[in-house]
Amino acid sequence: MTTFRTFDQVAPIAEETIARFAGQVPAEVVELWRAQGAGIVGDDGFFQVVDPARAASMLEGVFGLPDGATVLFTTALGDVIFHANGLYLVVKSRFGAIDIVEGRSFDELVELIEDPAQRDVAWEWQPYPAARERHGVPAFEECFGFVPLLALGGPNDPSHLELSGLYEHLAVIAQFAGQPQVRRPLPVAGDPDGGDAAESGSAERLIEVGRSLFAKLTTDPVLNLIELPDGLGVCLVHAVRGGGKIYVAPDESVLFVGSAVDFDAGLGAFRDGVRTPIEKFDLTRGGEDA
């Protein structure tokens, strides 16, 4: 039977609801609905199992999806995972994008949801961890939303995340940013089809560069990821006293700044072309400014 290892049930899913949607989803989904109902997945609270009937009602007219599409999960950043015609559609409205999961069973999808290694790559959950530290885990049918919306030029930064009603926030995105478009297959960390090494210049590759450099500075750092505006790259933040930030450009050049330098000041220097020589990371430990 398919179940989540850690699950906080909010409400059971009514048998009449299960009967209504059973013919549209794999049998394992029905088992999950009956065994665990609707609620919050895991300790980090990023995923929620929703009542498909309520979700269908609340999202009517919001998304233009295929007939028979059934909502299975939502995330704390307002993403929605549907099942439709044997596919799983990961609708990331914050980016205006739909990532496709094809050729994987429901059990394999659950494994991706439970796997911490997939948080950054498949689910693009940054900057959720920093927002969770500030505000706590969103309640059921709540999410963090960017203000202003990313589609309207808002920064992908935790300081611009505010708690909102999930369905209300999705309606606002649809109104002001339009319908999400198919972007790509869902990227999966370690997937042999995609290769373990990320392509040069990709966000995954830039994250790898930043992590490897932080590994030279400290042991087991807990890092938050911020996608930089205007295609400038990414910033990895070690948000502790004596930590710091590493800004990584698409050409893999970097800037390290200590924790005393705020994000915007560091970004301004990075935008102006200030860089830290890579060899300095072999000489420095413990958060000195570059």
C-alpha cells in the first residue's frame, strides 16, 4: 500500500469523493486517499495531499487542463500536481511553467516527493526553507506567494514571500500572468536519463558550483538558494553567524561575501562584475569577506 512515512492528516476524504475520481487515477492513489486522507506530508510541510473534489471546485476556471485531470498534491509555494491521462503534470504557476512526469508510477512519484535530494532540483523549493524559518509551515490550503509576483518582475527572494490562501493566490497568478505553459520533463537529481552532471550554465550546475565552494569553507553547511534576477545566476546563502553568500554567474565565476554584507549590497557588487578568485576558497575558511 502506498503511504507517506510521515503524514499529518487534516481530514479524511469522503467515500463519495473517492468513488467520483477513482476511475481517473491509479489504484495506488485511491489507496492513499483511503488510508491517509487529506493533510500535510513530512516534517518540512512542503507538500500537501488535497481533497480532489474541493480542489476541482476551487480551481474551476483557473487552469485550462485536459479533461479528467485530477489534483493530487499542492506545495507550500503554490505548485499543483495533477494526474491526467497517465501523466503527472507539475504546475509551477510561480514560474508560469508545467513540468511533465512521464513513465513513472505513482509509487515512484511518492518517492520523489519524499526524497530530500529532489527538493532543489525537481521541486525548486527555494526560497521556501528561509520563509519557513521566518513564518513557520503554512497551514492546510495555505501557501507562500511572491509579492510582487515573479511574472510581474518580483524577486525570487524569501523577503518577498507572504502567506496566502492557496486557491486565492493561484487565481491571482492566473488573472495577472495568464496560463502556465509546458516547459520540460520534470528534472530529477541522479536520473540516468538526464545524467548526474548538470549542463554548464544551468541552474543545477550553478548550484553544484556554489555547494562545492561552500564545502571548502565549512562543514555540512545548510544552504538556502535564491535565483538572481535578469539571468544573473544564483546565490547560495549560509544563514548563520560567520556564514556568508556565494553568488554564481552563468559562466561559473563567483563572488563570496560574508554574513555582514546584506543580499542587495552583494548583488550590486556582483552585478558590477566584482568576483572572488576561485583559488581563494582553498585558502580561506570561516566566512571572511572576499
